[in-house]
Amino acid sequence: MLLKFTKMHGAGNDFVVIDLISQRYRPREQDIRMLADRHFGIGCDQVLLVEAPDSPDVDFRYRIFNADGSEVENCGNGARCFARFVRDKQLTGKRVIRVQTAGGVLELRVRDKHRVEVDMGIPVFAPADIPFAATAMADHYTLAVDGQQLEIGALSMGNPHAVLRVEDVDTAPVATLGPVLERHPDFPQRVNAGFMQVISDREIRLRVYERGAGETLACGTGACAAAVYGMLRGWLRDTVTVQLPGGKLEISWAGAGHAVIMTGPTAVVFEGSIKI
């Protein structure tokens, strides 16, 4: 079959977005890997599916597949692109869009054609719910990695994150330490590994090694997790700019019990059809 798609990106985190309301397709792991392949397919960090809702209190179902074919709970940069996509395709005229993900309901607010604000939900810190093998909840943990004792933050933004503060993200061992952290046995569902450099109490730099995708140019949930961790430790104020390799995101958090708000750009790269 010929499958219509749109290639998009949010701060360099790139996606293949597929409308499964106007066309039929049942995703298979091998198809997702082919679509994401940058040599033999379209190329992307994640494949995003737009589906009809199965609940009356949401507008769409939003499904996310990593480049390795695994389905995951959340993707913040993808959520912004999702919001622009459903409006561009006239699947909705709403500016506030509620979507069901595997990690819960997200509220997407379209500010203008190129910027979307996402209510990313309340951060989860309880180790069992991240999930993370720790006996008690804390604002930081010590993780044994290859003979080192690393101080990390661990939390869930609908998907699990480990955040490590570094002196300089340019020289941080993302390529070597990232995959080790991703598959650390204390994270039974694997983890997204963030490497955070604090520039000031209002700005950080961040690189993220994403679970099932490797290092990406931007990670929305990773930006939220890093900002929240920095705020918990007292390093950051309640609104910060996160500089990622692909662009900037603004993250705000009012503290415990409040949702994290992420604002950032969206872009359409091209549209096409591919034979599946």
C-alpha cells in the first residue's frame, strides 16, 4: 500500500507523522524501522501516529514509536508537531487539543502556526512509578556505572529519565555513557539519559541520549526532566530556557503537584507517500 506521511521537526527532533484517520494502516515493528531508517527509508527519530480517540474526553489518540520500532509513552517535541499537523490537515480547528498517549492525557495549546505550548503533566518522582530501583524517593541518587559513582536525578515525564549534571555538554561522554545509562539494570524499562550543563539559574544546555533512538537534536520530555531536576536541586528558577543542539525550548514548573509547561517551535520539512 501507499502510505501518506509528513516529515516534521521540533527543534531538530525529527518525525514522520502519519494520519490514520483518513487512511488505514496497522503499524508493524519492521515497517517503523524502515520508515525511520535514514538510508533506506524516510529517516526520523520517531514515527508519530494520529488516530481517532477511544474516549469522549480527548480529541485524538497520539502514538509514538522510536526508530528501533518500540512504542513509547511520550514525546514532547512530537506533541507540538502533532498539534500543528492536525490543524494543518484540518482534522480539527481547535487551538486547545487534548490527546491520549500511552503515558496519559496531554493538553496542546497552539499559540501560532510555528509555536505550540504543551501541558506535559505532573512529574513523577516515586521510584516504583518511574520505574527505578531505589528504596526511597529522593531529589538525587547515586548510580554505580562502570566502576564510577554518578549522582543523577531520576523522574518520569510520562517516560523515564535520568539526568546527570556535567561541566560542559560539548565534552560530555554522551556517545559512550548514554547507551550504558539507557540500559542500566536499575531502570527496568530502560531510560532516557540527559546530560545537563547549568549556564545560569535561567538557562541550561542539554544533550539527550534517547531510549531506542540514540542521541537526538532535541528531546522535549528530556528538557522538562532536566529543568525539573535543576529546580529541585535549587540550581534553577521556575522558568528556564533549555538550549539543545537543534534549538531552544522554554520550560516552566510551579513546583510539586503542578504540571510542567513546555513551549517551542514546529516545522514542516516535506510531504510524500511511501510504499509499505
